[in-house]
Amino acid sequence: MGQQTYRILSYYPILSTIKPARCCFSLAAKPDPSIKALQQPAYLVTPHLAPKKAPQQQQQQQQSSAKATAATVPGAAPDGGSTSSGLEPFRFDTPSPDDVVRGAQERRGGAIPLPQPSTSAAAAPSLSANKNFLRPSPMMQQQRQQQQQTPGIGAEAAADGVAALSLGPSEIAQVSSEAGASPASSHGAARHHQHHHHAHGHERAGASVGSSGNSHSNALEHPGGLHGLHTRRAVKEYVMEADLEREVEAAAVAEAAASNNVDSIPSASSSSGVPLSPLHLVVLGHVDAGKSSLMGRLLHELGLVSARDDHKFQRDAAAAGKGSFAWAWVLDERPEERERGVTVDVAMTRFNTRRFAVTLLDAPGHRDFVPNMIAGAAQADAALLLVDGSPGGFEAGFSEGTGGLHGTPGGQTREHAVLARSLGIEQMAVVISKLDTVGYDKARFDTIRAALLPYLKSVGFKESSLQWLPASGPLGENLVGPPQDPNLAAWWTSGPHVVGAIDAFNPRERATSKPLRMPITDVFKSKTGAIVLGGKVEGGALKPGSKVVLVPGPSQPFSVRSLEASGSPTHLVRAGDSVEVALVAGHGGGAGGGGAIDPSNVAAGAVLCHPDFPAVLVTRFELRVVVLDVPVPLLRGHVVTLHAHVAREEGHITALLATLDPRTGDVIKSRPRCLTKGQTALVEVTAVRGLVLEEYADYRALGRVALREGGRTLAVGIVTRLLE
Amino acid sequence: MKLLAESFAKGAEGYIKLLPEEAEDMWHVYNLAREGDHITATTFRKVQVDKGTGADTERLKLKLTLQVETIEFDAEGGVIRIKGRNLTESEHIKLGAYHSLELELGRAFTLFKAAWDALDIERVRQATDVALSADLAAVLITEGLANVCLVGGSTTLVRARVEANLPRKRGAAALGYDKAWNRFLEHVFNAVVRHVDFSVVKCLVIAGPGFAKDQFKDYMDAEAVRRDVRPLIENKDKMMLASASTAYKHSLKEVLSCPGIAARIKDTKAAREVAVLQDFYDLLSTDSSRAFYGPGHVFAAAELGAIQVLLISDSLFRINHVEKRRKYAELVEGVREAGGEALVGGQPLGVGEQDEGRGCCWGRLRRSFRRVGLYFHTASVQASSPRRVGQRAVVSDPHTALWAKGCWLLGGARLRSLRI
């Protein structure tokens, strides 16, 4: 029997066993556009000369070509003469025929650039091919039409992405106008290709014709179960369940009322049961700037550290010869953290201010633990940046890295600030500590501020969203009330204290209208045996009884047994809340019960999702990055560590697609050979194992990635496209 | 690896008989054997034996020759699985029937190739050279992740990967942390005991970010005494700590380049590769016109004999594409003939096992070719350029023209006339 099956296999032509994908594609993508591209200069090919495509696509191409000429893309102008008049008018940033052919071959060989559901221009054919499996309901269709009429959502999000990478407004205008013109191609990457080299656009269209067959077979593989990247339903089709929506709205109304209340009655106490807005606050800064000490003292001042603990820490720290670390011990609980006086992992604790229920994330400052800091900052809405004001302290934290492979990376004040901004933190309070060492000298405060402000602006912080204040952790100056020390009180009269600065932050808008996403930061078994997942909800809402699915994880959904936010049980959590979710198996009782998953199998970085709109694991994706302080230029094949929300993974850069103009987003050079410091670029990255990512336009928190290597952050960026 | 018999010449057909002895040898075998080769080895097959009382199955030891169709490498187990069609006449298995073989340590096999190229021969020489053997073990460790690697004379293998999900330090899970942490350390300890053979290894480096490495060192010392693991106790002086930014395999590069360790492993290929790569990166930031990168540029430069040092990842040679492989083999040979140095490997680059045939190549140009390099860089030559530089060249495409001009500057001998 075994032999026979083998024999059947053996008649399978050997040729096709080598690269089945390639064969299928060369058949599908006829007539071969690469030949066309060779015969005529690539940049001359207009859609009218192209082989007939589906009318829909042709229309889109014409649209995009019209736009391209209108936008006067470099390379459009000198084409006519280049073949006859020789070298002079040639511009190197236009793609050569070689580039086009190569690009075409690679794209075909790769066999992957499948269309994105609902966003890229190629979505239409693949959807029609999948019709039998994923027939859109009338409601979905209606929604889609609505989206096409009002493409504001996508455009807005895209515009925001641009702003996050510190790009100018002209691009935003371009994006939105384009989205208005052809909603289907509001996608950044697709736009670049279409704009810049029509031949690429052709090839893309050709490939998508070929690939529709491919995605068809994809759909066959997953007819209804867990969705693949190309078969899952688009996030925009999500409509919240009616009962959940009612509760979410009610909670939003209550919260709005509460915050008004707080504004009008300043003495409203946090214990009065009024729901406070959640605020995730991360404390950043160079190692030994005094982050943990300041926060420890702050907790003490707020009355959250019992006198007994307080006394114990003082005594033990003094006994260990580390009296100055006593306050930090409030947060640094692990023995090795106390022994070495260095925070290792992010400590999470909660306290309430007048306006906020603050979740405090105390990040480590040591260079080796930047990965942990990234995980903390990825959850934060706002940051406190601690700067050591003692002589030499600020300079150490703010030092620039030296170049070369053996150069030392820069100080963590720099790195933390840029990482925080790239991880989505827009508002920050800069706390200058240890000023007591210089007798609370105002000049020192002003010097540091003057040195730091231009840098913070250059990495994308707005001056209006920055606050500056002096404070001292161990001495308790300017933490919860005005300073007591006469030297400091003399000149710090009207400025805020630390808690005041926290209250001055703006709460972040809750993305409740999207399907549930909750990256898992912590997993444990509760006393009752249920699996409890901790994390911050980044999209959607949850109530007990909601069905959820874990990606990666078992395909059966779980249902939520109970919820805990800020340490107390609750009946509803919404995006922006930090929660602990107790799960039971979805099909009620029976098989497995709450123990269906082993806590040790759920790694940090898994994401809890809505069962009908699950996230997917991706191994290959396209990023739009800003290259930071790199010791050597980035090349294709560069091995990096990827950090996205709380997940981290090994990966490498598989392609440098284009360098972009940081202001307009136009392609400066396609397929650059290397990327140098300060460039904005489109790159393709492959992870060794899958990561849960989303496009930035859909979920900001899940669409940001930082690339690190050798203790430095090489580049930060946003996900523009999921590929595999 | 022991070479038991050989009969081949470059470019002609022939066979070798090999006896793999260490894990690294399996890596060589994996790189030597390709689709279409014939492999003879002993294997087992279940056959039906009619004993009169009904059919019975019996496991028979057979010596089979297979024509290879697929090759799988299991680095952790140190086993290569080969699937192919039978070429041996036997009463138990038909000609052309599919069968699979496992190549293991300590079991000899014969490899027949229709054509041996220079790279294959070099690999055989390298693999059978006793002087080059595994000599450094590294444990890359951080909270929740550890990799146990062996850095050999010619390759780097990850022998074990230990992962654990550690609870965070706050809240109800804080108590579980110590338990999970100790379990994790125990797993790593077991992996070290299993995979690190101190009779071969010159030193064991424990590296990683933060304090996990120190904690592991303490744990290992204590545990070795408690369990009485003699090799670990006796070789305490062979252990050293180093710093690395992550516990992923690619951080090994940082470990290998730190001075104390670099001195110990200076003869290994990995050390040489790290040095070349660093040199290349330095060149890229100081004199970028001499740093060539990517197949298009490297091939073009090699054609001119301009390459001083070539570093090319060996995943490029594991492709089952005769023509491509020949092209790369010629590239390496060409560079050597022209007096340059060519290193095939690229293990520390991290581009390795995962993606077959998608490796990279780097080249460092001779100083005298600097000016040409400038032309190449501005011209952005791609691999598919019409690269025929014959006696005459008529070039209409400006990219190619610039490229050709670069060649022309080099010397009229190769390109007598150039019409643009």
C-alpha cells in the first residue's frame, strides 16, 4: 500500500516539485509583462499600451496614472529623450528596465504578494474568487459601500501614521485627497508602486490576476475555521454586538460625566466610586536617574506603602549598605534587583490621582533591559522622563553614541525618548531629579531643558505636549505638593508637582469600535484553577460571557468567566483598560474546562482576539521605518531583533524596497543598496517565527515595530502591509 | 569526519565514503548531499515474510543506494533524513521504489556525485581535517530564552533552544516566578550537560544581557556539585562570562568579537568570518565605494577580478538548482584564482538555515579598483544586467552604459570599444 502511494507520487513531474509556485505563476501571468518591459523603456509604458485586464483594474490604473502625472513624479519628465540622447538627461532615481524585470521576477518567484482584503487595489478579484466561501452578507456589503463613500477612517489613520513618523502635512493632504479619489487604493505602499513606476503597477496587477487563484486555494484550506491572512474578514466589517455596545455607551457616558464632575469639584476624591479614566504611565530615563526611587517615594506620599513595609525597606536597605535605594525597593521586588540596585523588569503598580486611575509602569533604565522597557512603553499612554540633574548625570544619559561597529551606544535618555515616541507616546513630562546635588540651581534646570528640548522636538514630540518640572524622589520634593526646600521653592512657584503633571495629561481616546485585541503580558493560574491573562485592551470591549480566541493558540474560542480591572472585579472593560481576564473553555463545561490551555504555553506577545475577527500570525511584513543612530548602514539580510507591542522575535531585513522623502512620502530611490542614519524607508522584514501584527491603520498599538541589534535601536517604524 | 575512501576528480563523477563523528560533520554532509546524488547506506525495511503460517513482517537490515530527492537536517538530533528512489536491486525492494535513509553519527555512508565542483571538494577537505574541530560552546541566556550553541571550526550549530514563560514580578503570579525561573535554569543546565563535551570544547562562554548569565553561572556551579557532574566541576576554569545584547543566535557575533574570546578561537572559521564582516561594515562607513554587496555587484566585480575578499553565505549553495550553484561556485573559484580570499559560510551573519538560497554575498574590492567602485555605486547595477563585456559593447541603456564605463576605465583589454 505504502509503495503504491509512493509510486503515484513519483510520477509527479520532477520539474514541478522544484518550485511548484513558480510554474503556476508563469502560466497564470500571461502575457509576460517583463518582456514588454524590456522592449520599451519601463517608464514610458502607459496603461493604454498594457494588455487588457479586467475593466475594473484598468480603470484603477488609469486613475492612478492620472494621479502620477499630476503629481509630477521624478522620472516622468525626461523619459522621452533618454533613449536617443544618451546619458545626460538620465536620473538615477527612476527604475531601470533591469529593475523592473528583476522586480517582476522576484515578485512572481516569491508568489506571495497577495492582495490585502479591502485595502489594496487587488482586493476585488480575490474577493470574487472567494465568494463561495466568504460571501459578504448584505450588511457587510452595505458597510463596504459606506466606507467607499466616506473613506475618512482609513485616510485619517494613515495620516496619523505619517505624523507619527514626524512627516509633514503635505503628505496628509495627499493621502486624504487620494483616498477620496479612489478609496480602494488608499494604501500607502500600493500607492508608491503605482505612482512611481507604471511597469511595477502593471506587474502587480498581473500578479494579482495570477494570485487570485492562489488565494482561492487558501480559502479552500480554511473554509470557515481559523482565518488566514487573506481570507479573514476585514476589521472594518466589525459591528459590535448590540448588548455589548449598550454597555460600552453607558460606561462612556458615565465616564464623561465623572470627568466633568472632577473638573467642577476639585476635591472629588478617588475613593468616592466615580469611575476614573485609565492612564498608563511609563517612567523612563537613563540608568540610575532615580526612576524607581521617585516612584517609590510617590507611592509612599500617596499613602500606598504601609508604614510597616516602609520601615522594613529602610532597615533592610541600610543593612545591605544600600540605604539610598530604600525607596526603589518598593517597586524592585526581585532579590537580584535589590542586590544590584538596578531595575530589571517593568514593575506595574496602580494609584489614583484626582483625574486618573493610573497604571504605573516603572521601566528599567539599564541598557541591557531596553527590551523590557519597550514592552512597558508599548502599553503606555503617557510618559515621565526622568533626567538626572546632578553634575555629569545628565550628560551621561544624553551622550551620543559613537559610530563604527565597536562604538558605544548612546545614553538611554536619548534612546528611551525616541522609542517612546515611536511606540505611540505623544505626551511626556520631563522630571529633572537630583537637583539637590547642585543646591536646586535654576540655571542647571534651564540648561538641561535647553539642551533636551530641541532633541525631543526632533524625535517628534510637540513642545505643547511636554511638561518640565524639577523633583526629588528620596527627599520627597515637589511630588504631591509644592516644594518645601527654600532653594527650590524660591523659583519653582507656579509650576506643577509630579502628581499635578500627571493630572495634566489627556486621556487617550478608546478604540472601542474595533474588534477585540488584547496583547497578553502576563499569564497565571488563579486560585480557582482558571487561566488568567493580564494585559491592556487595545481595541474593542469585553464583558463576562464574551467569546474570545487566543492567537496563537487553540482554535476553539474561550469564554470570559470574570474580569478584573485595577485590581477589582468589573462587569465591563473597554479599550484602554488594563485588565486580568479569567477564561473558561468556550463550549461550556466538559472537555478541559478552564485548564484547556497550559499557562506555560502562552507566551507574552500572544493576543486575545474577537473570534470572528481574529488576528493572524505573520512572518513577513512591510514596514515604513525611520533609521536611527546606526553604527553601520543597514543592508538587506541584516539580522535584527523585532519588538512589537509586548512581543519580541528574531528576524532579518529581507528587502529594502525604497527610500522615501520624509515629508512627502514620495519614493526617492527604489531598491536602495543600503540605508543610512536618518533616512525614511520602506523595508520588508521576515521574522523567524510568527508575530501577531496588524496594519498601523487598523490598530496603532499592534502596528508599531522597533528593530534592534547589538544593544542599539536601529530603526523604528509602522506596519504598512502584512505579507505572509 | 573520517574519510574512508575516495575516488573523484574535479568536474568529473566520483564517490567518497565518509564516517561522521561529530555533530558538525552532519552539517557538512547536509551541505554536500544534494538532489540527484546517490547515497549508499544501511537502513531498515519492514518486509513481509511468508512463513507458511501466514504473512509476518520482519525488520531487515539492508544496504541501499538511493537517488536523493529530499534532504532534511535535524540539528538538535544530529540526524539527516534522506528520501529518494532505490537504485539497488534487491528482492525486498523494487527498483525505483521510494525509501528513506537516516544518516547518523558513527555510521558510514557513500556519496556519489555526477560532478564534483571545487566547493564540494573544499568542503570534504575541510570536514576531514582533524585540526579543525568544534572548540567553543556558548550559552546565550536571558530571562525566558536560552540557546546552547557550538562554534566549530567551520560552522556554528544551535544544539538546544530552551524557552520558558516567566510570570511577571507583581501580583498574584509573583510567587510562581521563582519556581518557573528554577525550572528554566534546570532545563538550560540539562541542555549544557547533554550537548557540551568538554573533551572537545576549549571553553564554555555564558553570555547574555543583564544578570541572567550570572545567575545561571551560580546555578550551574551549585548544581554541578550537587549532582556530582564531574565534567562541569573539573572544567570550571574553562567557563567564562561575556556580555551580549540578546539571547538570540545572532548575538553570538558580539560574543565572538569580544577580545578575550576572540583570542581563544582565532583559528576557527567563525572568528575569521566575524572579522571579515566587521571589516566590511567598517569599510561601508569609511570607504563605501570599495564595499560591494548583493549578487549583481559582486558578480560584476568578480568578472573584473577586482575582489580582494569575498564572503558568501553557504545557504546559496544549498539550492537545488544546478545552474545557479555552478554560477556561485565559479564566482568563488574566480575570486581565488585572481588571488583573492573567499569565505563560504556566513553563519554569524544569521542568514543560514532558515531560508534556502536566499543568502547574501559581500565583497571587498582591491584598493586600485576604488574608482570603478564609484561608478558601480551610482549605476546601481542589478543581477540581470546584460553583463556580456565582450570585445565590443553597444549600450543604449544609461545604467548599463555607466557600468560599462566603469569596466572600461579598468583597462581596454576587456572592452575594446564602447558605443553608447
